[in-house]
Amino acid sequence: MSYQALYRVWRPQRFEDLVGQQVVTQTLKNAIVTHQISHAYLFAGPRGTGKTSAAKIFAKAVNCHNLQDGEPCNECDICKAITSGQLNDVIEIDAASNNGVEEIRDIRDKAKYAPTQADYKVYIIDEVHMLSTGAFNALLKTLEEPPANVIFILATTEPHKIPLTIISRVQRFDFRRISTQDAFGRMKFILDQKGVEYDEKALWVIANAAEGGMRDALSILDQVISFSDNQVRLDDALTVTGSVTKQLLEKYYFEVAEHKSAEALDTMKDILGEGKDGQRFIEDLISFIRDVLLYQESPELIMVESTGLKEEDFQKMSTAAPATVLYQMIDELNTIQDEMRFTTHPDVYLEVLTVKLSQIDGQAVTAQNQEPASSSVDLDTQRTIEQLQATVRNLQETVKQLQAQPAPAASAQPAKAPSQPRVQRQNVDVNLSQINPILGAASRQALVFVQDLWQELLSKLSVPQRSLLHVSKPVAASADGVIVAFNYDFLYQQAANSAELTASIDQALQELTGKQIRVVFVPKDKWPDIRAEYIKQHGLGKKSQQTPQSVNTNAQPAPSEVSQPTPVTEEEAPTPDAQPAETDAVKKAQELFGDAVKVEDN
């Protein structure tokens, strides 16, 4: 068989022949010229973008003795042998059919031997992502500690399937899709060399149908040449690719933009009647509308000659529908395209699509998108505001209901009800069995010590816990306990019922002090009564029968201490000219309550 496909005959033999990969080729050429050749490379990218061709050119370049600016000469015996695939030192392996552990072990064993003819032994493993896990593990050690004069080139279309341990040991090059302009230029060059007549519009159709693959473009071109008897005509290119003519697309576009659904359905039936593919029709229509959108934004963004239309055509289409309508058209096309992949009746979906596109109202869309900024600030923000307003209204109603209800203590003591705050009527339980032991051993020094650590302790708690303790402060402390008072009873109840909060404070105190210190909570308004009751029970408030003296505790306390201290008395009175004697009772009161205790003469 003498005939060879175009993509085989015109396969790149030099780096400059690779289309659309200037970054990759320049990097590889510089590495060869400066002798900075790595032991392993990974060429990743879509199909037909030149990965395997670049690998073979690189294999020739590293072994060619007649380099010309990093390019192989293609004239020496080594270059000719690699081009024909007859050099034993350049081994090309298809990982799709050789993906087992044994094949990779065979490569690993043979790689130890020096090259026979060339300077470097090059292994080109195509579709490397098809290797099994065991094969990758067998290859890993060789890539980590490669033999001298051995280069591995891994090529793949799915780099995400390659283990990261492999990727980290290679130099990765990403091959990008071939642009329509580059594909058009390459096909034009090949046809000029072959002396084949062609229509440039046909080449643009082929370049668009190739979808970024140069090999696909040459394969389609080969089909068109065979179909049209060694010519490349527009009609033949449209027939082979299944594409829709620009004139039909333009007609269909104007009909749906003018809401003429009946005429658009007839045009769509004509398109399908010519044997055009439904999926290709949607793809062409998306590309068509995309060109119109770009032309509306800036005419310089579109290469009009590549579309097969004229400047006047784009001017008419850009005024036929606003951009908002075009956005909705593309959304509908994408939706139908996904649904058509699993159907055997694409004509039904295309008919529904045509009706939907014809019913898009440009004025309604424009009015919706041009609402005042104040009414379309942000839907989520507006909903949040409405929810907050509803919550505030509910709370206000709840407060009114609570205020209207009689207090539980009002019937038992009607005379005292008006003078006492509502919060004091709530039944708040205080565990005196935990408070009294701390008061028995409390000292001023321990309280000051805890107050100094209080802010640092709060920083070790979570944000909700810090918020709860924000209206609290320590009011008494001993070597192994702390009493914390809360300004509000409901916060006290919440803290007293939270075992997690107590555990967190205990843990923070242990971290800061190095010993176990328990914490007890009390409501602030009950703390003076608790303190007075403790003083009374322990005889700290009895007056002396000889010279009574009173301890005035009504002075204003320091900021870090409790307000409204309970009065305390001592039993021994001082002489008239001397300061009051510090009896045991006074000392005990001062140890408990600090500077808030003052001794005065009666």
C-alpha cells in the first residue's frame, strides 16, 4: 500500500514544524543547546497536538551530532534511523497494550545496558496513564535513580491519572490545543506543497471541526480531498464534517431572534433533511452566537474572514438581538446539548429548542436586568433583612406578653412587688455547698492573682464562651477555687448548666496555674446576700459587748471587686486616740473582701 495519510506524511520532523507549541519547543531546544537535559519528561495535552512527534524530535536532537540551533539535521544516520523507527536505542512503547508489571520490569532491566549506536537511550511511553498501579511502582524506582545516558519521555492525554510520585520526578510540558488560525495555516501550507486546489472557506470549516487537534484536521482534510476528487470545496467540507452552512445558521438565527418559530422550525427541518448531525448543529450554533456576542463587544475580536461571512452580515446580526437574549440562547443550547447525548430522537429536542429560542423576550429580559440598584441590591441580602425584621417583631411581641403577665411573687408579697426588679423574682438556684468551702479559704492575694489572669484565661476559650463570660468577673478566690459572678441571671443559668464551659475554664486555669482549681458561678445580685449569710453564720458580724465598733462596707469598691459589700462588725474596739484594732473578725473580712472593708468608729 503506497498511499499514506496526510498526518503521517506531514508529521513534524523538526521543532519548528510543530504547530502552536512555541513555548514547549523553545524550552526543549534551549535545554539541548545548553546541555541541561533531564532524565525524564512528561508531555501532557489533548489528542493530536504533537506530543509523540515532539518526543521523537527530541530523541533525534539529543543524539544528533550535527545540531543546528537545537534542531536535528535529519541527514545523519542516527536521525534517519530514528525517523524510520529502526534505531534500537529509541524504544517507543504503547502503555495501553503493555501496561503490566512484567513489561515495565523488562524496561527497567534493559535500561541498565548502555546504548549501542546513539549517545542516549530514549524510552517513549505513550498513553502512560494506562499503566497499572504495580507498573507505576516498578517504574518509580527507575525514574528516581535512572541509569546514565537514559531518558524517559512519558506522553499522556490524562495527566490527572498519573500518580503524583511520578509527576514529581519528571519535567512536565503541557501541550495546548491548536488554534483555528494555526490549523488553517498548516493545512494551507500542505495543500500548497501538494498542488491541490482549495477553497479557504472550506479550510476554515475543517479547522473549526477539528476542535484543536492538528491530526484531526489533517484526517478530515484527507477525507475531503478523497470525497471531492483531489479538490477541497466548501460544500464537500460541510458534507464530510456534518457542519451547517453559515447561510442556514444566519437564516435560523434571524428567525428565532424575530420570534418566527414556524419559519425557524422549517429551516431546522431543512438542516436535518440534508443529513446534518444534531450535535454538530448545536455546536455550530453556539460558536455562531459566540461570534455575534464578541462582535457586539468589539468587532476587532472576530476574524471575519474565518467565519465565512461578511462584515455587513455581522452588523445586521449584532443589532437583531441584545446581549441578554444571546446569553439565554447559549444557556438553552448548553442544556439541550447535554440532554441529547442519551437520546435516539434528536429531532424532538431540536424542535423544542427552536420554540424556546423563539420565545425569548428581549424586552422582558432587559427590563429585568435594568431594575434600579436599590430594588435589586442582592436577593440574599434582602431575604436576610426580612428574616431579621420578622425576628425583631416576634421578640417585641414576646416582651409585651412577658410584661403583661403578673410576677410569681406579686400575690405572696404585693407590697414589695413594685420595688423589686423583675429579674429578681426568678428562682435562681445557687449551690452553697460549693461556695462556702471557697469562702472559708479565700484570700485577697488569691483574688488578685485570678483577676490578673482573667483576660489571658478568656483568650483560651472559644468565641461563644468568651461572649458569655464578657459580663462576669471573679469576686472571691482561694488556693483551689474561684467564684465568678454574672451580671444577669439568665446568663448565670446558661453558664451553670453548661458542663462544657466549666470544663473549659478548669482546663484553662490548670494550664495557667499548673494546679487544679474549680470554678463556681453565682448571680451578681445574690452575691451580697450569700456573702452576708456566710459572715453571719461564722460569727464575723457579732458586736463586742464592751466597746462596739461597726465595720462600714458601704464605701465604693475598687473596679476589680464586688459592689455593695455586706456590713461586717468586729468584737474589739480601739482606744479613742488610736486606729481601730484589727481583730480576727476584721482580718477575716479583709481577707475575704479586700479593700471594700473599712473600720469606722460609731
